[in-house]
Amino acid sequence: MYSRRTFGKLALAGLPLSMALAKINSKISGVQLGVQSYSFRDRPLDAAIQAMKEIGLGECELYASHVEPAGMMRPRPPQGAPGAGGGGAGRPPQGTPGGPPEAGAKRPPQNDPARLAAREELRKWRLSVSLDHFKAVRKQFDDAGINLHAYNLSFNDSFTDEEIDRGFQMARALGVRVITASTTVTVARRLVPFAEKHKITVAMHGHSNLTDPNQFAKPESFAAAMALSKYFAVNLDIGHFFAAGYDPVEYIEAHHDRISNLHLKDRKKNEGPNVPWGEGDTPIKQVLQLLKDKKYPIPADIEYEYKGEDAAAEVKKCFDYCRNALA
């Protein structure tokens, strides 16, 4: 029920109740389509949300750099992970979430004193920021009619236990039950007690690095992680998985009950580059048709990583590709 005050506010705003409470519906043929906000790494959160609204995307996995202070340097994530660079549309310009101190600047090595100091500042921010900050972010999405279903926070060796625990508190404040993470097998072992304490799923995001056994790329790595905890799952990036030589359709059929969400992108086979959708070899259409036919309730999130002129225009093209694939 809605209070008299609520109805009064709606009346003063001149908005019908149905419009004021409308949710964006981006479910096509039973398949929930959404977006990884990293796709809009060229702009701050407000502008990213506005782009989602204009495109008609009602589901989002939130990239941590969209809610953390701009300009703070982070340890390099695995190649192909959000923020890793390479094959994408370039680093964010100065002043945008996760951007370097100077637009286009090359990041210094991991042991650079300035980089280490900036990393410590980021840690201090994470440990001290009010959780109201994340509650306000959730409200932004709710007000826009967009469902926030996951938080992308990539734990790595530089995280202290206190910082890991704080990441789970942030997820709770955002109102999500899934944290997606570009992480490693060794770090995943550290996450077990925190996932079980907070009862929040951690979904391992895979890449295509087959030479490092500590990376999540092979099905065996995902299986090893899921054996550690019932709160561990897979955030399957079908582009990376396919480029590594595996069949995402086959994997989804076998493990759909342990997949939190998909990342949709198109890559060439044999470790090929990210390319505009339809120009690569990744079976995007077959994956979407599988979700449709089997009625798997797995969100499929667009992750725009190939080089393009404007993120919003490119994400819209990807969304239209999905619509056509599900027609």
C-alpha cells in the first residue's frame, strides 16, 4: 500500500503512479538481458545510468570503479578483465571512474611507490566510506527502473581480510546477493569464510589465459572453486571462454545451476581479439537461444569491449543484436 504522502508527491509531480514506479523491462523471449556497467567506462555513473535508460536496459551488473573515487590506481586485473585494457575501447579519460591520473597515461609498474600509495588510499576509502554511499547508489538504480543484480569487485592478493569483509558489506548495502570477481584460485580460497558468513555468492569471472593455472579459464578451475563452497558460482564470459577453446553452449547446459550471469561479447577463436558483434566466432546467438529454449533464469549482460566511437551507441547495437538473435 502507498501512503497519502506518497500519492501526494506523485500528484504534485504530475506523474501517474504507474509511470513513477515503472521498471524497465529488457527481458526478451524470456531471456533477461542487461549490461555490465564497465561497458560505460567512458562516463560517470549518472551518465551511465542515463544511457541504460535511453537504450532500454533494465538489468545491471555494477562495475566497482563506477562507485569508487576517480583517479585511484588499482593493481592490474587479469588480462581481459574489466579495467585491464587491451582489446577494449581504451582507458577512461581523466576524472572518470577508475581513470588514470592523466588521460591515456601508461600505468606505472605494480611496485611503483606512487602506485602503492594510491592503492593504500583506495583501501582506506573502502574501509572508511559510509555504507550509505552504496545505499544511495542502489536508490539511483531503483529510481531509474533498473534492477541492480550483481556487484563486480575483483578481489586480489593486495586485499586485506578487513577489506574483503568490507566488500561483502558493500554488496549488502547495494542490495545484491552476488559479487562477480576477476580473481585467482588462491584468492578464491581466502574468500570462502566471508562468502559463507555473509551468505553472498561469489561468481568467478573467467578469462582466456590457459598458461597460468592460478587463473580462471579452464572448466577445471571453475570446478575446483565451486567445490570449495556452495556460495561459489561462475560468471561465464562467453567470449573469453570461447577464445580459450571451449564451448559455452555445452558448458551452460552442464552447469546452468551454478552460473550467476553471463557476459556477452564477440571474440575471434584461438585467443582472437574482441570485435563488433557478428564479426567474431563466439556463438552469441546459440547461447541466447539456449537460454530461451531451456528457460534458464540466467541474466545475460552485455559487456562492450571492442573498439568503437561511442559506448552508448555500441551497447545499443549489441542490444539490438540480442533482440534479433532471440526473434
